[in-house]
Amino acid sequence: GERPFHCDKCPKAFWDSRSLTVHQYLHTGEHPFPCPHFPKAFRHKNNLKVHQHMHTGE
């Protein structure tokens, strides 16, 4: 089956719109998940969670 969600900046295509949105952050430079404790932001929410373990130790 063909992946229906196509990036308009490169040849990549995805199965769902969320994956396309996250991929497009690479082209826009957007990092929509900021750390509330440190001047750093992440493209993926999971990367923010991993980073936050540094601050909380959890």
C-alpha cells in the first residue's frame, strides 16, 4: 500500500498525519516541546520526557 501523507519538501511519505507533522519539524526547525527548567526544546515529546529525568531523577 502507498503511504498517503507526503512531505512537500522531500520525497518522504508516511502512513499517518502525525508522523508527517513530526517529520516536517526537520524542515522548519521547529522544536515544539520546551523544557520548563532549561533553555532547550525538542522535536519529540518523548525526548523531552527523557531530558526531564535529568532534572527530576524520576
